[in-house]
Amino acid sequence: MKISLLGPVYLKQIEKIYYNYENLEEKSYDLQHQIICKECYGSIVEWPIELEKNGFEVSQYIYNLPVIQKKWASENKFSFNEKNWEKGILEEQLKRDNPQILFIFNAAYFAYGYLNYLKAICPSIRRVITWYGSPMGSETIFKDYDIVFSNSHNLCANILALGVKSIFIPHAFSKKVFKYIDISNNRDIPFSFCGTLNKINNEHLDRTLLIEYLQGQSNLQVWSDIEDQTIWDKLKVNFFAHVYDYIKFIRRYPLMQSINRVIPFLNKWENIEVRPNSEAFYSFKFYRNVNSPCYGLDMFKILSRSKLTLNGHIKHTGVNSVNMRLFEATGMGCCLLTDKRKILHQYFDVNNEICTYSCTEDALEKIKYLQENPKIMKKIGQAGQKRTLAEHTVEKQINILVKNLKKIV
């Protein structure tokens, strides 16, 4: 049975890989793909290997990466339209592979008829499956799928309500990361956070505000990709926010309009419809102290050096979900402090294998306690690692996946 895994990559992460590997773009398609999978390491990288062990013939395509996709086209003597290289090359790959199953990681890209078009030009496709763990727009796009897997019971319930089969599968940890990272070294990072921060996107807002606060109250070190900002940017936003407030104020009081003649230059901004959000900026102290983002193996290296690390779920997945960082952090043996989830107790012994917080004050209190009691913190990290390596592995995750795949083919 042939299965094709289709997914995008984060292009900023890829830029770093090609910078570190000299002339990588000149190497063969297979070698580039191999190095990308290694550097972007995560449990998903092991899926093709584990699926092949279970009798599947697997192909994997990174459809949004031009350098590797165009290399495939060159090696396979396929002429493509430069204006439509992304879909053109992917469609040719599927036509040549003739998979029976498509497993898609980014349903939004294949929405609005594109998935059905692929099935039409590649009639070998019998089943289409996807993973849902982050916002994808309207959930009606999942009506085109045979199964939707998710790490969130809340999202599974939403999909089932659409009449589509949905199955919960937690994230997992791959022990093979230890081939690339030595965890016997001393842990020289007292407290870390690696991940997305965003004050504009509501999904990450609570976590972002928490981390900005904690960095000022603790020894938290942050690795994240945050937007560049300058003092001039912040001054402009604050200025226009006050202009907006002024204009709204005088509109409520007609007699105040005469005052506006004294400051006539403000009139040219009277059509500002939305108040500029000065809160979207980070404090300059925080901004200066954020390290460059780390991904894949680099992220695992940070976790291997951390005594304590922070985690926070996005809002979209709801309270009955478990994200990937739970298993990445515990698998690497650092003590994990994560936001409370209703189903955490099904995976870890809270307070003995991981620690949780319910609010900013609770998080700060737990941080102080753990750092004042390093033996307890280390014991929790070791217990969490033992649990993850025994129960939350990619091999067990794949067993759930394969069991359900075999039911539909």
C-alpha cells in the first residue's frame, strides 16, 4: 500500500540549514531531503520509517520548498511553469507515485476544491487523511477527508459534528534524537522557553504576555522568532493611537470641533478606523534579550541543556489537548512547567513527573519553588523522562495510526 505524506516547512528554518551546509542546493534531491529531515528533527521525521516497518510504501514531499522541489523536477526531467511551480511539481510527483493514501499536514492549502482536483488527476488515491492541531480557517474544509487525526479531543469533537471520522492521537517522542544529541552534559541553562511568541495573534497572546512578564521576574531565557521593532516604530504607533483617541473624542462633542482648527494637521488622519495597538510591541528590555529562534535539533539541544523549561498550549486546541512540547521536553529530561490541561493526568503524574501552573502568579511561585529546590526539580525531570521513554514514543503513536489506516484501505 502506497502512502504519500505532503507537508510544508517553515522557510526561515530552512534558510538556516542551507546557510550552515555549504552548496547544499547543488546536492542531489535525496541528499537535500535527508539533511532537511535530520535538521528539522521531530517525531514526525520517523513516521516514514515506522510506516515502512508496518508494510507501507512511503513517499514524502515538502511542497513549499522551491530549492528541493525544483531539484526533483530537474532530476526527473519534468518541465514546469515557473509561475505555478509549487502545485505543478507536486501534481507530477503524485501522478508518478500513484499513492492509494494521501496524508496531508496543512489542510488549508488543499481546500476549496484543490484536494478533489488531485484525486481527479491521480485516480489511484482512495483515501485522504489529515492532521488537525492548529487553526485552519473554516472547519468545513475537513469534510473532504476520510479521517482527521488530532492531538485535541476538542477538535476531534468539532470534526465528528461535521460527520467526518476523527481520531485522537497524542504527540510523541522519538528516542532516535539521542543519536544526534548527548544528554550526559551538564545542564547550564537554568530556565528556558523555545517557541512562538505573538502579541497580535490571539492564539499565542496569553503565553506571550506570561513569558514577557516572567523574563523580568526570573532567569528565563527565551528563543523565539519575534518581529523586528525600533524605537521609531513604537513612537509612531503610540502617536497614531493618541490621534485616534483625540478624533473619537471631539466627534462626540460638536463644540469641541472648534478646537480642531487649532491643530488642523490632525484632520488628515480623521479616517483612521482602527486604533493602532501599542501593546503589540514588546518592551525593549525583553526584545533585546530574546535569542534567535531554534528549531529541530537546535531546539532539542536547548532542552538537553535546560534544567527547567516552560510550555503553553495555544487556545485553539482547547483544554482537552496535549501539545508536542510536553513530550519533547520530558523526553530530553528537563523539568517541565506547563499550563494546566484537563487530560494531563492521563499522560503524566502531575507534580511528580511534570509541574503545572494555572495563572501568572502560580507560574512564578512554582518557578521559585523549583529553583530553590534543585534536587526536587531534577527528580521531576528524570521521572518525566522515564515516563515518556516508556509510554509516549513514536512507535506507540504509529501503532495507533497504522491500526486506523488498515481499517479504511
